[in-house]
Amino acid sequence: MIGIVDYNMGNLASVINAFSIMGVKAVLERNPEKLKDYDKLILPGVGAFGDAMEHLEANGMDIAIKDYAKSGKPLLGICLGMQLLFNSSKEFGTTKGLGLIEGKIIAFNKSKFDNSLKVPHMGWNELFIQKDTPLLYGLNKDPYLYFVHSYHAVCDDKYAIGKTYYGYEFVSAVKKDNIYGIQPHPEKSHENGLKIIENFVNL
């Protein structure tokens, strides 16, 4: 059974719907004590990093997610959920993250952009696959996925399984052991996104 962490950050309907399309039951879970009961876990999220951490810490969900990660069962962070996996974020000051993957979240460096690029990075863009990994199995070369974000991850390349170019190259998908993260929204990315969700189900 797949659990989706529900901590009042973002509309989860599209995530639930994506699993429904795959014929897979996914359950919204607000109780941190029940996370351990799931075979796989999704950490979604839309909004500010600091607000998200406050919501997670309010009832101990942050600790429960860390414990889940130690179990060896698959954990996937999506968009803000991916960013929360890292040590810290520079969004509105410095905020400590879950620390499950070494690295940090920074704002796009607009000094490297030409005048045609805006922040947030919004719309369809390529995911340049860096390594063979079950999460990205069977995707076309450099698949297009849907992005909405103003901050991005900086980490060691050993964790990078996907990168994207927007003004410059940044890490857009990561893996560390049983922990996965993807910056774009697979649940909004049509066939390519559904393939990623299918792959996660089959991990």
C-alpha cells in the first residue's frame, strides 16, 4: 500500500488521481505513527520550504519520515517534497530540512539568465537522465516533464539521476539508496509522468 504524506501543503487531488489512473490505491496519511505501515511513501508539496517544515514538525511527521527512510522502503519526494529531503534551504532565510540527502536548496541565479527567462521556472522542460535507475526506466531519451519552482537543489553528482537546463544546468532528480526525489510534477506530466509513477509503484 502506498501512503501520501498529508501535511496541508498543496493540492493532493492530482497525485491521488495519477495513482487511480494506474489502478493503484494510494492513501492520504496525516498520522505520523502510521507511516511505518505503508510499503511505499510519497512526500509531495507545493509552497514555501519553511512553512512545509513547520507543518511537518508540528506533529512529529518529520521524525516519522526520517524513520521511514531508515526502513529501506521506497520514499519519493515530489517538487517541494524533493527539496525537503535535503539539509537546508535558502528560501526566506535559512531553514533546516530533513537531511536525508546531503545538499541544499538555493534560488535560481537570475544573473545567469537572458531576458527571456522568468522565475518561477514554469512549464514543460527536459529531464536529462544521468544514470540508469528504476524510477526513470522506460522513459524516452530526455523526456519532457512539467515544472513549477523558483528554487533548485545543489548536491554532489553522485546523487543526481536527472538534470534540467533553465538558464543553466541544475539537478532535477535524485537518488540515495531507497530515497528518491524529483523536482517536476509527474502527476501533471501526462504519459512520461505516469511512467515515473508506474516505476515507483513497481520498485
